[in-house]
Amino acid sequence: MDMHQNFVESSGPQSRLYVFNQIFEAERNVNFGRYLELFQKIYEASQQNSFLEFWTTNGDSIVSEEYWREHEGGQKSVDSSETDPIICENSEKADYNSAENNLLWQQYYEKIYVEQYQVFAIIFYEYYKHLHKSLEAKDIESSKCTVNDQNQLINESIVDEFQQLQLLGLPTSFGKNQRNNKTNTKRETKQHNICSGFFSDEEDYSGIMDTIDNPELQVNNQKDLNDIEDAEDKTSIYAIKKKTIEKKKKNRKLRNVPEFLLENKGMLKYWRKRFSLFSRYDDGIRLDCESWFSVTPEKIAIHMADRLACDLIIDAFCGCGGNAIQFARTCKRVVAIDIDPIKISMAKHNATIYGVADKIDFIVGDFLQIGQHGQFQSDVIFLSPPWGGPKYKRKTDYDIENYLQPAGATKLMEIAKTFSDNVVLYLPRNAHIKQVVKLAGEGNRCEVEHNYLDSRLVAITAIYGENILKSKDL
Ligand code: MGP
Ligand code: SAH
């Protein structure tokens, strides 16, 4: 729940990436409290080290970026082939060779350094709070988790939300309270629009669609039935909003928005950050509904690709290519798999825009099936499976054994290991950390990376396999 999060800045393509990592050992009974105690003891040192690492990679580009913004009004663009933003041709560098200019530059550099350290400290504190909360979370008995347990988990997160609203003195319910089973109406809606059901106003209803398709869940999952009702409560408001959006179409800002995004207001936020998803979006990037909310933002994909550079990498759930395209920059060869042929064709197209299509072998296939056959070995395998739609964030602790698709984390790991010992899993920010650590297997280590864009925690990346772990320990 991000209700109390303070956002420092969030600014499209120029948002900054902050990565914090922590190595855990999957002992028989991991004492997570020990990690917290240790973290508290060395909080400041850890913050300083992390900043140093951040500054070593990004310092120079941040200083020039800030300089051009303040002094030259220079236009900056992000070249996807570079980690750092580059300066456009109209922004020629000043002469810093003279002693006077050198001193000015040094002073300026220090000023930016201090400013950035202050921002970094706030984000690091957010990270600490998040880690603290995750490590204190109750264990989830995954193997025994039934539909009813899932409901309980979902309800817990609702109680959480409800209490927070009460504490803030905000309204705790909206619309009428009747709860009828209107699943048929919803099914029709699904047929009309591939994205509707995922979103309505600020909310999304992706899980509801799953419920409708699964008769067992239709009967048991009262929470989802309530959601369906809520979704329908909003239909009339939704219709008015839709009109407003259509009017806004004339607005310059909303030009060239794909039609299906306009029809689902919840999708517009993804369109607004299109350049942070693909810096070359305007060159003709193609995305379908699921990919809009699933694609890895480019800066995170670039970072992962730099981190996992190797000869052969498998992107087992490649979608429209957010990760695969960046892997192709740093790895000799990429095998990109997706079950959906439309996504594979979009991924190919997008890779062509980035000039890397010839380095990727695209395969339409089911990862669960492909894993059954004796196959080739890769250096690294990267998994970014579906999380169950944007609704994933409603859960306080996301159960990676029960909510990931098309199978639980243990099953996915088992299959991934047949390809490589080095497995990387892109997971929701609310993933249950204890499960993530346990997945390493007793006696092994794993690294948990928290990926922030500005002060927004976007996702966590779990890294397994001694060869790719950072040597750094807490
Ligand atoms: P988000 O939480 O839907 O966006 O997804 P945001 O803006 O953080 O939401 P807000 O409500 O907090 O403002 C954040 C990121 O998670 C996306 O950019 C994707 O990279 C990733 N992501 C989200 N989903 C639902 C999936 C998914 O199903 N699979 C994968 N692999 N990644 C996802
Ligand atoms: N990392 C990608 C987004 C992945 S979204 C990016 O940055 O662009 C998850 C993808 O998993 C979806 O495209 C979905 O079609 C695919 N998928 C779902 N089940 C699958 C399966 N059984 N085998 C392979 N791919 C699957």
C-alpha cells in the first residue's frame, strides 16, 4: 500500500533510476529480524556506499543534465544505446579548461552532488521502510493456500485500506451497496473491448475477468463479486468520463493515443509515461493492452541488460520486447519466448525500431511446454511472467506461489533451472520477500534488487545463481 509514500519527483523519460540490493541466505529457518538489525546498525554506511555507487555510474551525466537545464535551456534526449542521457547537438559544451571555469565547474559539481545526495537519502529511507515492512510480514504457507486463503489475503489488504481511509477521515465506500452477481453483463463487456474490465476510473478489474472465466472462483470469491458490483456502479460515471475523454481528444496532449487506451481511463497513465517505457516510442513502437501495463520501463530494462550481459540469455516471457531489446544490446544472442503470436510480432517490430532484431531469436511457445523437452543451455534466463493484471497491487503481500501466471514461482524456477543456474525473476514490489528468498533453495543465496524510478518503487528483481550475484554483502 503506497498511501503514505512521498514522491520526490516523477518526470517521464528523464526520471532517474535508483537500484538498491540486498543479499539473503536461504537457510532452513532464515532469521529475517537479523537482517533488519544489521541494516539499522549500518544504515548510514550502507546509504553512503549506495550513493557512491549511484554517483560513480550517474554523477557526470546528472551534472551535465542539470547544467544544461539551468544554464543553456538545452534540449536533452535519451539515446537508448546509452545508459546516460546525451546532449543534443545545439548544446555545445562550454570551455572548462581555463582555471576560472574549472573552479566554477567544480563548485557547480559539488552543488549538484549535495542536492542529489539529499534526494537519494529520501529514496533510500523509502527503501528502508519498504524492506522493513516486507521482512516483518507474516509467513505465507503457500502449499496449503486455497481459494479461501486467497480471499482472506485479499480481504486483509482491504481491511488495511479501509482502516487507512478511516484514519484519514476519507469516505470508505462509494456507490450503492447491493451485491448482485452480474457476471453475465461483465462477460459481454469483455467481448466488446479487450481492455475493459482491466480498468475503470482509477481502479482496475483484471482479476474479475479471471473470476468470470473460472466457475469455481465465481462461486467462492465473494470479494471479486463485490468488485464486479463496484465496477458496474461506476458504469454511468464511466460513460460521462468517456465522453470527457473523447472531447479531450482534440487536446494536443492526447493526440495519437491508441483508441483502446482512450476507452479505458485507467490505461492513460501508462500512455502518459510512454517515453519512460520506450524512449523511441514515437518511432512507431507497438504495444497491446497487456503490454502497456506489463512492459519493463526502459531504464530498468537497460540496467538489467547491463547487469546480465552474457553470451546467451533467454527472455522467457518477452511480451512486446521491453527487456529483450535491451538484452540484445549487451548479450551476444537473445532467445525471446512468448505464448502470444501477436506479442511476438510486435516484439519483432519494436526490436527493428531499435536496430537489434537480428540479434534475437523469437519463439512463439508456452514456456511450461518448452521446458518439458530437453533443450539448450543458456548463461542466464530472465522471467517476467504475468502478475495477474494491475490488480496485483491490492494485495499487501503478493503470494508468488499462488498469484503468478502461468504457474507458481517454484514451478517456474524448476523449469528455468533446466536452462540455466542463473535465474532472474522480475516481480511485483509487494512480492512476499520470504517466499522470494526461500525460492533460492536451502543453503543458497539470492539477491533482491529494489528498482525505483525517482521515488517510485516500480518492481523488485530477484537474482539467483552465484555467478550473477553481486559480491557485496550487507
Ligand atoms: P503498475 O504498478 O501497474 O504501474 O506497474 P505504476 O505506475 O507503478 O502503478 P501505480 O498505481 O503505483 O501508479 C509497474 C510496473 O510493473 C510496470 O511498468 C511493469 O514493468 C510491471 N508490471 C506490472 N504488471 C501488472 C506486470 C505483469 O503482469 N507482468 C510483468 N512482467 N510486469 C508487470
Ligand atoms: N518483460 C516484458 C513483458 C512481459 S509480460 C516486456 O518488458 O515487454 C508477460 C508476458 O508473458 C505476456 O506477454 C504473456 O503473453 C506472456 N505469457 C503468458 N503465459 C505464457 C507462457 N505460458 N509462456 C510464455 N509466455 C507467456
